[in-house]
Amino acid sequence: MAASGPLFSWWTVGFPLASAGAIAAAAVGFTLPLVVIVGLLIGCTFAAVHHAETLAHRLGALFGSLVLALAISVIEAGLIVSMMLAGDQPELARDSIFSALLIALNGILGVCLLLGGGRHHEQSFRVSASNAFLAVLAPLSMLTLVLPSYTLSVPGPVFSTAQLVFVAVVSFVLYVLFLYVQLVRHRSDFVADHEVDPQGARPGVRASWLALLLLLIALVSVVLLAKLLAPVLEASVSAAGLPKALVGVAIALLVLLPEGLTAIKAARQNRLQTALNLTLGSVLACVGLTIPAVAITALITGQSLHLGLNEPMTVLLVTTFLTLSLTLNTGRSTVLEGIVHLAIFAAFILFTMLP
């Protein structure tokens, strides 16, 4: 997954640094124009994709995917925790995690399958990899987002203290064990035979470290710029009379944009396995790392944590995993599977706007 063009050009360095400066200025009281926030956010997104590709060329597609997934998930968890500490927002973690799940598993994955299938007619991937992802992701999603609405110890949609601790520990342990299987025990299951690393000299050690630093700056900037954009989005949503949950959807879209673009580009290059590793790995890291982080925050601060979904969103989550069990169980994909997932994504957006 080599980055096209030079490793470092003015925009790949300039946008992350300019964004960091703008965020620092906003922190001390300067008001940033909306056009500046949007421009820097878009620039940082493309810079993050470029640096992720540089790292993937150095580390290999599997480790490169993991670096980007972990970076985005850790930053997203930090953003949710910081917003929780700023005020009592019991539904924030649930809305953020659920939006990330539906956006990645139906929106990003649907676009990958549609564009990849449209360009290459049929693409292949390892069923062993997709089954491993779903075997961990499906039960974790049900435990954390569905079960709280049906427990009896405490009126839903919340866990009791003991239940919350249990779910947080299980989420973290299962994610760590999955990484061990993916990177050590059964690494070959997650690399497709036809997806070979590009020829040519790999980036040097110094260039790779610089790419990692710029990647982290770009990702942090995307999240913080999205946070600056949130009040504008919230005011627009309120003025339009739309549900407040749409703000969480918009923020999740912005946060997942760098990883989504990288996955879509990989699918168009007939590297569907890499696209799946990015997409499924990101949401698995989101659940496995964010749930423990928000659980610890809620237990320390005494905040209520509403994790359980309502009935319509539970149906969409179950439908998503049922569909994934069919579309990712054959080892091949066409445009049909992409259209099906995009239809579920459209339903998610519609029923978020019209509950």
C-alpha cells in the first residue's frame, strides 16, 4: 500500500501543523470561521490517509491497518471521555459507538463492496478473517448495546455496577485476544494471497516515524476540529427541528472519514481484504477500547451510562449482523452485497431522522 507521489509534500505536512495551530488558537479564545474549520478538517483527512498509506508500505498492510484503527479508536474514546467529563451526557457513548458501527459496517463497507465490485466485477477475501472479526464483534455489540435494555437488576437501559465492570473487562480481554490471534497465532488468515505489497523501496525508519507523528497530529486534529464543528451542527439540527442524535452521526462520519477513504481506496485497487481489515478492525477496536474507557469514567464520576438501544435501532443492529453473516461468508463479493449494506445504512439515517 504505497503512498502515491512524494512521501511528504506541502499539504501532507502543512494541513496537520496548521490545524494544530488553529486548535491552539481556538483553545485560548480565538473564534475560527466555519470555512476555515471545514477546510482544515478536509485537508487533515486526506493528509491522514496519505500518512497511513506510508506506514502501511513500511509495516505491511496488516500492521498498517492496525495502526490506523487503533489510532482512530483511542482518539475517539478520548473524545467521548472528555465530553463526558465536561457534563452529564448519559447517552453520548451509546450514540457514538452505535453510529460508528452502522456507518462502518454498512456505509463504508457498502461503498467498498459497491465500488470494488463495479470496477473488478468480483472480489475475493478470506472467510476465516471475516468470521474471526464477526465472532468477536457480534457478541460484544449485543452485550454492550442490546442487553442493557433487558436486564432486571437496574431499570434499563443501564447496567448495574457489577454488570458494567463485567462487560468492560470482557470487551477489553476479547479485543486483546483477538489482536493476538490476528497478529501472531493466525496472522496468515488475515492476508489474502493475491494482495502483495508493492515493489520498490520502503520508507526509511526516520520517514516512517515522521509519518506516524503526522498521522497522529492529523487524526487528533480531525477529532478536535469535529468537536469545534459540533456546536454549529447542533444549532443547525435544532433550527431544522431534527433529532439531536444526528449530531452524533455527523461527528462519527467525520471521525471515520480518514479510515473510510483508505478502505475505499484499497477496495478500488482490488485489495478487499485490506479494506475489510480496516473497516471491521476499526469498529472492533471502537467497542473493545471505548466501552472500558467510558465504563471507568462513569464509575469514577458516578455518571449514569445509558448503553441500551431502543427497539428500532436494535432491529437495525441485528439486521446488520445477520446480513454480514451472509455477505461475508462466501469469500467473494459483487456489487449486490454493497447495495444491500447501503440500503441498511440508508434505513439507519432515515430512522435516526424520523424515529
